[in-house]
Amino acid sequence: MNKLSLLLLLIAIQACAQKPYYGDYTLLGKLPAKLNEVSGVETAGDSTLWVIEDNGNKDKVYMVNLKGKLVRELKVDHAKNHDWEDLAQDKAGNLYIGDFGNNANARKNLKIYKLSKPFAKKGGEIDAEKIEFQYPEQKEFPPKKSNLRFDCEAFFHHKGSLFLITKDRSRPYHGKAYVYKIPDTKGEYTAQLVGEFVSCTDTQFCSITGADISPDGKKVALLGSGYIWLFTNFDSDDFTKGTKRTIDVKHRTQQESICFLDDNTIIVADEQSKTKGRHLYSYSLD
């Protein structure tokens, strides 16, 4: 073997030996192949999580452990996965599925499904109640390209209300997200606009794809594909008036799901995209 061949072989061996890079995330595990489009995650217990998939996938919620292994699945009755985009949970353990994905800003059937304490549910099915809503500012379906602000992939529950954070699809792109509030009980509602903020202006990474609030109610975390926006020191429904911290996690994948495992630990999931993604990660705020 000549010197050039030996050098190339050593380079190849070194490349194969290098560990994958996950930025500032800690890799927890890989989700099963049947869950390659996870769009929402929420805690199910100290060591388990609820996850859902988005448009075109089954009307089910899945329980996985913190290594990504499938533990359980529940078919959601009286519900249709038009475009499930996020999960939220209240203090009583009720789970909320956000069926409000609205890429084209043309939907008039936006809704949230409420599941009563699925952790305690026996069997393989669970009933859902409907919380239907509309945005009062939307007059056209779809609106002009400059006003495509009515898509949503993120929400959380806090003190009897659901807080929705929209995804900017307008052109030109401004990275502006709007915060809406609706009740957490069955019915039809007009969403109340309570706040807005600009994340950043890169169309690939700055749109809000997930949200959660810490168990103590003192931190709100919003997710983009490679960024976390953390809000603290807020004292009203408009948490965007609090202190905002932008966290670059130094990992660029299609990240669409975020939740708090505890007050200082965040869980993130990304979708499968070619050879990347379909992972669970943790991130410490300490």
C-alpha cells in the first residue's frame, strides 16, 4: 500500500469513527420508523411522553419512553387528523391536540381536541371533545400573500386557557408571530389576540413550530428549526412582554416538537428528513 492510499484509508477510518453532531442538545434516542413525522410532544409521566404526527397520518396519540421506544398507542375517536401540529396538557392531565395546521391559510374548520386524562385510560381508544375557533382578523380564505399569518403549529395550556402562537407564512417574510387565547372547554370561540413578537427573519429557521410552558408557569419556550425562544419574568397573558432569551442550539434539523420535562429540562423532537432526524433530545436551561 502506497503512502497516498494509506493516508486516504486513515482519513476514512477517522470519519467513520466521528460521532454525529447534535449541537447543544443531548441525544436521548431515536423514534420508531412509524413515527417519522412527529409534530407534537408532551409529558405523559416522569419517563414517558405523548407524541402525535401531522397531516396524512393516523388519528392516534402515541406514548414513547425517553429513549424513543414505543410504549402504547390510543386511537382518538370522534376526531380526524386534518393537520395535527402540537400537544398541550393541563394540570389535571387532560391532553389537547391542536388540529390547526393551516399552511395555505384557507381552513375554516380549525379545532382543538380535548382528551380526558389519557394516561389513566384503559384499552386502545379514547373519546375527544371539540374546541372550535376562528381568528377574528381573518376575512379572506386565503388572504393575500402579505397577510399569511393564520397558520399555527404551537400552543400550550395555562390557567384555564389555551395560548396559540402562529407561524408566519407571509411574503415578504418578517418572522412575526401572534399570540391568541381561547378557553379550554368544549365550544365554538373567536380567538383573542393577546400579543405578538418577531423571532428572527430567516425563513428556514425562524418560524414557530412548537411551544410549551414550564410546570411552575414561569417559563415559556417556543421552538424553531434550530432555535429556542425562552420567555421569563412575565405577569400577564402577553408573555412576550417578559424577558426574551434567544438560544441557538447549533443543530439544524426539522424540529417541530417541544415540551418541558421539568422546570429546567426541555425535550425536543425532530422529523425524519432524508438521513437526518427522528430523534428525541434534551436541553438543560441550567
